Amino acid sequence: MPESLPSPLDTLRSQMTEPATSRVDCDQAADLIDWYYEQAWQTDRIARDELPWLLDWMRHCHDPRRFEIGDGLAVTLIGEGQLQEASDLAEGLLSEAWDAGLTHTLALALAARGEVAEAITRLRDLVDHPEFATLPPEIATQVHLDLATLLRRQGSLFKAIPVMTQAVKTAARCDDPAWLEQAADTLIEQLVEQGGAEEAVEILSPHLDEKRLGLWQRVLDRLGNQLDPDLRERGIVLMVRAGNYRTVLNRLVDQAGNDPQRLLLAFTAALSLRAPAEVTCPLAARLLGSDSARRDESAPLIAAASVAVAESQQEKSQTQAKWHRDGVVQLISVAKHHGILEEEAREWAEKEGLYHEHGVIERAARHCLDKIDKPPEWLTQRIKQQG
């Protein structure tokens, strides 16, 4: 609720009932209308039942702010499920003059009523209006997104793509990066569904810069395989700097497949980025999946690092316990492949410095880095910094 009306305005309010029958004229009403607009409406403290009254007086006095109040009331009516009332109100005001907000709200009311084709027509007319280009980019972006959503609902998938592309371009002008991220989500979802991931990369790539980390994350997570290697590496470096290790590791793990070098890269990165056991240990298991791999000189460090990661994880869980057990079994198997009897495995691990307290995680990371043909610079620098 707004602050109490000043006494003179309170008296005036009691006299301002129906505009058509009230003895108060528009000149006299101006101060009260201004007070409600500034002190109640703009501070979001106006009572719900005061909105129709304020709008009636604004319309009666041809106050240009009536479209803003009418839009707010129409949105409220939509939220209350009074869709016909919202449509009638918006159409009535639009018969007086064009207004972007009311046109948008009318389209949403029509769509909610199931009149999707008419809603699309209204939004297209809005986008084509000469004054649309002057709207704040946040509002224009939302219009494009709503139009794209309705086109998709109607099954016009290919017609939606140019609209989503425009939403991305418009959102890139917004101060809040959330708008561009929302537009990118919509575009990626649509194009990936249609097999157009490369097109999504083409549309989004011009907007990738060092300040748009949220956009980078979405592109790496969902379009990483379609990215140019240099662009992908640039994004990974940004994610490392920002501490977004999950995105980095997801990308490396997705790329790994069964390629030994890529698996080794993903495992080494997991060690250096202190990934949890559920990420690191499966990679170790894949690296040691054959007899020849378990006989390799790197196998003891890989297996021991896997155990150490599971042991050192602060958050204990059944998953962590499972990976610890599996790691121990893997380490014993590696010992056997290196000619160590099971009963001698503990002494062997102690002698070789394969326990967590021996710094085996860091040693394994350095060792594995040396085994990677062309390690990325960010990984080399990170492991060097960790000593």
C-alpha cells in the first residue's frame, strides 16, 4: 500500500468517483493522478482495486500515461486468468493510439486464449512498426523471444530461426547478460533439435567475448563439438580463469571418446582442477582398461592418484566410497601386472610413494602431462603453478 494521501488529496479522492459523473474536472484531478502515478504506481505499492479507478481517470483526462497503467492492469488480469477482460482492455486502449507494451500484452493474452495465429500477427505487426527500433533492447528481445516461441508452438520451426537470430542480436545490446543467455538457450535448443548446431555456432560466435562467460558456457556445453579448435581452446581458457571447471571437464570428457591421448588429457586436467571422484576415477578406469595399459609405467601413478582423489574428497557419499573401493582394486591389479604379489602391494605402494600423503596426485598430474603429445598451455601453466 502507498503512503497515506495528504489531507487535501484525500478529500479530493472522495469526490473523484466515476469520471463521467464527478464534479471534479481534469485540471483539479491532475495533482491526485500525479500522486498516484509517482507515489503508488512507480513504487509498486498501488492497491489492486485502485488500478481500474486510476486508469478510468487517466483515460477521461487523456493522460498519455494511461497506456502504461493500462498495460499494467492488462498484465494483472492475465495473471488472474481474466484473459477476455485483458484482451478487451488492451484493444480498447489501442483503438485510441498505438502502444508497444499494450500490443505485446494483447498478443500474450490472445496466445493464452489459444488464438496463436492472431497473436503471431500482432507480434509481427509490432516488430514491423517504425517505432519498434526505438524500444529498449530488453523489451525488443522479449518480443522476439515470445514471437519465436509462438512460431515454434504453431510448428513453424524454420520461420522461428530468423526471429531467434534477431533476438540474439538485440539481446547483445542489453546491459544484463542474462538476456543474451536466454536468447542463446532458445536458439540452441531449436537448432540442435533440427540438426543445425553448426548454424547456431555461426550465429552466436560473433557475440563471444571475454566478458560473456555465461554465453561461453552455453556454447561450450552444447555446441563444443562444432566449435573451431582455436575457438574452443579460447573458451576453455576463459572457463579455467573464471573457475568454471565443470564446463572445462565436461568438454574434455566429451571429446575424449576412446582416444588414449584425449583420455589422458581429460584425466590430467581432472587432477589439476581437483575434480571430484565421480569425474576423475572413471577416467582412470578407462585409461587402465587393458592388460597392456596396466603394465605401462604410468599405471601405478594413475591408479594411485585415483585412490587418493577418492580418499581426499571431503564430501563422503556412497558414490565416493564405491570409487575408492574400485580404485584400490585397480591399484592391486596394476601391482600384479608389475610383478607385485597382492600381499606385497601395501609395502610396494609405500616404497613407491603412491599414497595421498606422498603428493601422488600432483606427481601423477606432472607425469601424465609429460605423456601428452601437445598439452594445452593453460594446463601446463596450471600444473607448474601447483608445483
